[in-house]
Amino acid sequence: MTYGIDSPGKIIAVHLNYPSRIAQRGRTPAFPSYFFKPASSLAGTGGTIERPAGTELLAFEGEIALVIGKEARWVSPEDGWKHVEAVTAANDFGLYDLRAADKGSNVRNKGGDGFTPVGPAAIPTDGIDQDAWRVRTWVNGELVQDDTSDTLKFPFGQLVADLSQHMTLEPGDVILTGTPAGSSVVLPGDVVEVEVDAPNAPGAPSTGRLVTTVTQGTHEFGAFGNTPQADDLQRVEAWGSEAEHAAAVAAGRATPLEGEVTTGPLTDEIRALLDGVAVATVSAALRKRGYVDIFIDGVHPNHEGDRILGTAKTLRFIPFRPDLFKEHAGGFNAQKRAFDTVNAGEVLVVDARGIPSTGTVGDVLALRAQVRGAAGIVTDGGVRDFAAVQEFDIPVFSQGAHPSVLGRRHVPWEIDVTIACGGAAVQPGDIIMGDRDGVLVIPPFLLAEVAAEAAAQERADAWVADRVAEGNAVDGLFPMNAEWRAKYDAYLAADDAAGTQA
């Protein structure tokens, strides 16, 4: 294989070793502990790892891997490093959904095909001390792990010596030496890169980046064995901490903890206030506060009478380019990730660059959003399978029907970022409200006061409409002069008193 390891007799991994990871886990081991990984889990660089169907907690762990070059049996910690011939990069992937099934053995949660990528090159250890190594990990180009071997609680020589007390370490055997803080969950479409180097050694040798792309599996686990289970403890440990999990939930990348409230400012009380309030009324309240460019222009509902109210989750497309489409549109791309992670009560807002001549939503994706409890979909582009989408209950606001696939004009690019949709800036967490008049965006910090004012205005407008229906002239009534205002205030007092008595 390209990384210089043909067929190791043993792959042995260490549980906890870096102080940064030990602090994260909150437990300090007195001695190293280990588990085996099968040779069938090995993979090279540039490959894929499949997140099995029905799971959510596939986590990466960038590590320094030791390759044994000389047989070791009953060696001392001082001599242990001398038995290591080379060092390479490794990614010790694990599936937290199956940890409970393994009860500590890690056979299933870390033994899957492709769960141990190593490489791409091995660095000879001659002339390089065991404390001179560095491991770094990137996810989608962002550096997430960075630590060095001189911080280890259990140095490489000690690991070799300890293992050699129990078994003969043979040439080609591989030892994964633990992961630093920063290990977390990755989703289909994510790209993980691990590099090990000796930056202060002559020539600063490096393994190069070990690249693995996550894909979505379709084969379900059978009922004849343990099936995946994810609970709050596994979610927090997989993501790294409660804060990191909460950030992932906010970004639409993680499942909320059991019973976790994610409504934000859009409470049941505010929903009740806005029930029946027209978008036009809310727009007037926003305009008074200087917000005039908050309309998602050009979109219309797929059902007459549809209304939407929810928290924004965003998806952004960029202009089509063949190389970018080839790189970003396949597999579990940003478009699919958006529809597969939208949460109950959220409105998926799609930046389709205002182009109606291509479909950005189809029947399968709209159905997925409906099944997940989304409050609606808004796109300033077109909708494929329009008639089928109309059969669903979920409100979909768009520029209308178009049969083409997105590759005609768009590349699905990213989710959960600030976008432009129909001329309006939309951020994740903004409040989206829509009816037959159109769709607007409410900044969350303004929601409570705008909702209260709009509800009060809607009540007043309804009373005015009743007076007009009775034959009264608009002049002096709309807006109300002092005489009509006094009559309305008297009506409010009487109506509120009747409501209290009831």
C-alpha cells in the first residue's frame, strides 16, 4: 500500500493519551489501555468512509501511528522507541451509535471497513526523537486538531514496552497512539484530512495529508444483531462537549438533546400573537423601525391560503461551473444535507440567486422536509415536480414550476450561512413569516415587540373594517382620529372585560 504498511499482523489503538483529550473526557488513566482494530478496517488516502444508514455519530480522530520495525518482547520504556521503524498519519474513525453494543471492546463501532485510514507516506524514525512529532486534522479545510507528541501522558517508548509485556510486537504491526482534543462528528459530504510531521527535524518531513470523504450508507443494520442507539451522553461525547454539541445543533449539523428546547425567540406565546396577523401588518411595524428591505420578493405559495412562520435554516447555491459541480454536487451534497437536517419548526430558505429557470426543490426533498416537521420552504428559484409538491401539506413558496435539475444553473454550495433570497438578507435563526401577500424576514431581537405591535394593529384594523362595513366613511376612521380612537378604546375595554369574565 502507498503508506508503506503491507499487511500488519496487529493494529492496536490507545484509548486516552493526550492531556487535552483527557481533560475533555474528565477522567485521567493511571496507565494506558488498548483495543484492537481489524486489518480489514485499513484504508489509504483519497478514499471514502461510509456512515451507515440509521446512524448519526460518526467521529474522526487524527492520530500518530507507529510502525514496528524490529520485534519487541519484554523491552524497557527506554528502549521501546528503538523498535519503531516509521511513523505515519492515521484516522481512528468511530461510530458512537454502536458504543453501547460493544461494551468497551470497540469491535463494531471502530472496526468497520475503511474505519482506519493511514498514510499517505511513512516517515523513517532514524534521527528523530519520539517527542518531535506533530499531528493536525482539518475538516472541510478548517484546522480542528493540533498537538504534539511531547505532551503525551504515555510516551511512545512506554506504549511499546507495555504492550511487549503481553505480546510480541512484530515488524509491520501498527500502534495508534491516541487523539488530542478536537475530535468531533462528521457528516456525509465532509472531507477529513490528517497530517503527521516532524516540523523541527532536518527537512521537516511530513506524511502528507491523509484525505477521507464521508458518504452516506443505505444498507440498514439487521435485527439479528445490536442496532445503533444514540443517547444524550453519546451525542455530547461524540461532538466533544455540550457547548460544541449546542453549536452543531444551531448549525443544523446535530440532533438536539432529548427534551432540548430549540424554539429560540419564537415561543408559543408569540406564535399565538401572530396567529391570523397579516404579513402586511408586520411589514408596517418593521418599516417604522427602519427595516424596509426585508421582503423575499417574487415568491408565491404552492397552495392558496398557505401561511408560514418559523426559524430560518439556509441553503446557498452558486453559479454553475463544471469543475465545481463535479466536486460539490455529488453524493450527500449541501442541498441534500439541508433537507436532511432541517428541524421541526424551521423554514428552509434557499438562495437560488433569483433564477426561476431551474428547479431547486423537488418532490423527494420537499417530502423529506415535511417528514422532519419543517414549517415550510422558501426558494427564490423554481420547483420541480410542482404538481407532486402541491399534493404535500408543507407550504412551499417559490417563483413557480420548472422541470430542470439544479445542474443547469447552480452548484449546491453551503448551508447555515447568511444568504440573499429574493433581495433580502437571511441569517440562520431569523424569523420567516409568509402569506399570500409574500414572505418577509424578522430579525430575532425585534420579534417580540414587532409581534405585539402587529397583533394590536391587526385587532384595530379588524374593528375599522367592521365600521366601514356598517357604512362609515374612511375619512377620520382610517387612520382613526380622536373621536374614533375614543370609541375604539371603549370597545377594547369592554371586550377585554368580557373576556376576563368568561
